[in-house]
Amino acid sequence: MGKIKVLPQELINQIAAGEVIERPASVVKELLENSLDAGAKSVDVEMNGSGLELIRVSDDGAGMSEEELELAIQRHATSKIKSIDDLFAIRSLGFRGEALPSILAVSKVAISSRTQSSPHGYSFTIEAGEVLKRSKKGMPMGTIVEVADLFFNTPARKKFLKTSATEQRHAMDVISRYAIACPQVRFSLQINSRYLLSFASASDLKDRVASVLGGMRAKDLIPLNQEKPGITVYGLIAPPSETRSNRGGIYTFVNSRSVRDALLGAAVIEGYSGMLMKGRYPIAVVFIDIDPHEVDVNVHPSKAEVRFRHAGAVFGIIASTIGEALAPSSVQKDYSFGIAPTHKDTPRHDIKEGHCEEPKASWQSRGVQGQDGNLFDERPSLQPVPGFYSSKAVIGIFHNTYVLFQDDLSLYILDQHAAHERVTFERLKTVYASGIVKKQLLLNPIILELSRPEFSVFEEIAGYIAKIGIEAEPFGSTTIAVRAVPHLLAGSDISRIIHDLLHEVMDGMLHEKRERVKHLEELMASIACHASVRAGKALSPAEAAALLRELDEVGSPLTCPHGRPLYKKIGRDEIERWIGRRP
Ligand code: ADP
Ligand code: MG
């Protein structure tokens, strides 16, 4: 190790900036928060490319005087708190006084602002934190911050950024969240001079939520409203029939601040417990208004997470409010303040329950082993045996989920959903490889209304999905028309398949994968998964036998497309040992 040295100020600033400004969307978030804190009624965001080139945020808020501007650009300068006590009574979005200086440290910024009492505004040009120019400027009241060449002096940071499309989606997500938090404020987002989001000032939350989520789901939204001493829970939630394949549809807010907190997400999911199919997640907009002393917002540099003093109580109230709204007459779960499940108990909800999402590693590391030691067979042998499935006899179906079949020596328990998924996956792959897609033209095209972000993802993947036979095209500004589907998917819920796909891509599960082939395989795995018989759908014994034959036709695979075993084998001798027929 070398000698200890105090770092130069410029480097200190760059390091500090790294915590707050992680990607272009972080700039959008911080500037948006400042505009809202300044009481803006209208905020316009413009972005070029991935946002590295240019992000401009203009507002009509209170603005800053020349002196204020001079202070605002210094680290730890804020108008929002004065003492440590204020930190625990925060109502503003910002308070750390770090955002502007952090942005300034890693980009080239022009910041202009005018207050109501001043006849003109002031404009500062700043590069890597250094003010190069100060001038007067004619402008309306408010503030315009223009951030160019983001990360120009921290090239390492640039390497971690994803594609432009991904960065743009992050920005859209940030704006969508604040648009829900502040329905009365007008927001717009232009990317490369094209309007991607435009939310007119709305008088009520429902209108705003409807335009953010995409019109289709508005009519079905269920209102939440629960006031308890010290905490109010309100919002709008979708019925359990409208779901997504991931948590992207859960929007949570604490004192009007958008937070993505594991506890809050888990509480929302708990509220739907028993009503969602495995692997499906709710769509919900949930606001919690709580005494600021009950919540610490200063646990994360970008304030994305919070910590509650009575986490269990918050969890319980959210879950019961939702549960009650969904089933007004049923007996509610009793979570009383203070003694409800604690934060510690909740992470089980973070374990992905969805069949499709479970990563390969989790079953492999767990081993496929019963609690009582080696009771069960180990993993299926790794070599597929041709004709393995169809040489055995179906003897029944357990709980509409597992096909039971046997040979002389063993009983096999097959996961019907996973098996069907694998068959569909293999067939889609063959179809793609052969280039010959059997499509079924739809007499009446399926019209899907999408939200803006969904639509932008659609535009990106339309070419890919066409290759496997899903033909869809834009039809109106955020609507698409599906004109043909592959034979394999005929009869499936196409609307749901497309929505799920869009959200999976959106969440980067598929998108970041570099190679095209890999990307396509995953799209296909995903489509196969969504198209397949869900556990719970009754198969006749003939259909179960057909499924075994189909498995052999596609090469007798042993795992689902996500790598989980399709079946479990229990030897006759083992059964005899359990029963006590053998020592
Ligand atoms: P914080 O928001 O945590 O106070 P920032 O670095 O984001 O810290 O901003 C510093 C200060 O600059 C704010 O406290 C506020 O007084 C002022 N400011 C920043 N942006 C705006 C804006 N758009 N309109 C008015 N004042 C602003
Ligand atoms: Mg701020």
C-alpha cells in the first residue's frame, strides 16, 4: 500500500457524485424532484439518445435569485432543512443538498433561473463543477437545467450503462412514478424531439393513473382508502385478474415520495394473497401517508429506500387494506399496530415464487432433496433417453398439476406446466430455425392498448416476435393490432402473452443479453412459458399421455427451458421402505 494522501477536491466530488448519479435517469429524477420541491405546476423533460448527450429539465417553479443560484451549486447547500430535527420531519423530496453539485461534477451544465421578483433570470455555465460563465438571461419565471456530456470525465461510469433504449425506459419510469405522485402537475418527456410521455394536469388520481398505466385498465381500478391513527393508506389497485409477470406494476409512495421498497412491495403482494396465480404479480398504486417521525428517508443516497420505525405495522395495514378492498365482505386478517409481522419476517416474499422466473442455480444448489435426507431420487440423470416418457404409463393426475406415471420400478411425478412449456419452447425453436412459421391470420385483429413505455418496447421487439409468427403493428399512437399468431399459440391468451413479454423485456431480464440468438431463445422461452398450460388446468388422462409423447417428440428433455427438472422419480423400493415392508 502507498502513502496515505488526502484526495484532491475534484476527485472527492466525483466519488460523491457516483453515489447519487448512477445513470442518466438519476439526473432526471433529481432535477424532477427539485422542480416539484420548487412548487412547479409544469415540468418538461427533454433527452437526447441515452441521455448522456443531453438532458434538459424546465419548470415553472419558484426559481432562484443570483445569490441562491450561487449557493445551490455548492455541496451540502439546501434550502430544505436547517437542523437534524428537520431531517425527521421531511416533507420535501430533496434535503441532502447533494444533487446539483453531484450532477455538476460529472457533466457540463447550464443552469438558468428566475424568481417572481426579478425582472430577468441568471444563467451559469459550469463544467466539471467549475463556473465558467455567469450572465443575465431573459426568461419566464422558473428554472431550466441543461446537463450535457454526462460522465465525460468519468469514462468508467459510462461503461456500466446499458443501451439507449434501456436508459430511456428508466427515465420514462422515473417520470411515470412522479406523474402518479403529483397528478395536478403537467409533465412531458421528449426523446430526440419526439414526445414520448405527455400528462396533462389531472384533477384526480384515477385519470392520471389511467394515463400512466395505459387506458385499458382504468375502468377496473379499485380505490383504497384506510385511515388509522398516524397512517393513511390510499390509492388504486387492479383486480387480481389483471396481473403482470413481475413487480413492475407495483407503484408505492411514502409521503408522496416514490419508493421501491421490498417491504412495501411484499405488503402489496400479501394483500392479494390467495388470489394470484403463482408467478403473477399485482398492478397497484399505493400511497402511504405517515407521520414523518415514523419513517427514515435518509438511508439511501438516492432516497430510493426508506426505513419504518414500525415496519410490521405498516406491512400489516397495507396488506389488510388491500385484502379488504378486494373482498369487502370477507373476514380480514388482523394485523394490529405494533405486533404485526416484522420486516424480518417478510423477505420470504422476495423469493421469486414464479415457476418461470426461478433461476437455474436455485434448485441446483438446493439439491432436489426431501427434508428427510435422501428420500427422493437425486436430479434426473443428465442424459435424455429417447422414448423415456412414452414408454411409461399414465396412472393419474394429482391436483390438476402433476401427471403421475410409472414403470415397473418407479413412480414419476411430472410438472405438467413445465413439461408443456418445454414442448412449446422446443417447437418454437424449430420453427425459428427452419424459418418456416405456420401462422394463423386472425379474422379480427386483436387490438391492444399499451402504455407509452410498453409501446416503446413493442417497437423494439416487433421484428423479433414477427420471426416466430406473432405479427403485430402500430395502430394509433400507443395501440397495436395483432394480425397473426403462430399456430402453436392459437387459443392462448395473446394479449397476456404480449403484455408479459413487454414487461419482461422492460425489466431488462431479456434485453441486456448481448447476443441476438440468446435474446431470441429467451424470448421464446418466455413465450413458451406464458403460452403453456398453467398448473391447475385439468388434463384428461388422454391429454396427459399425449403430453408424454410430445416430450419424446422434442427429444425427451429433462428440464424446463429455465433449467428446472420436469419430474421427480420415487423408486418402488423406497416406497416399500417408508411403508415398512422393507428394512
Ligand atoms: P436538495 O434538493 O437536497 O436541497 P439540490 O442540490 O438538489 O439539493 O438543490 C440545492 C438547492 O437548490 C435546493 O435546496 C433548492 O433551494 C435549489 N434548487 C434546485 N433546483 C431548483 C429548482 N428547479 N427551482 C428552485 N430551486 C431549486
Ligand atoms: Mg434536490
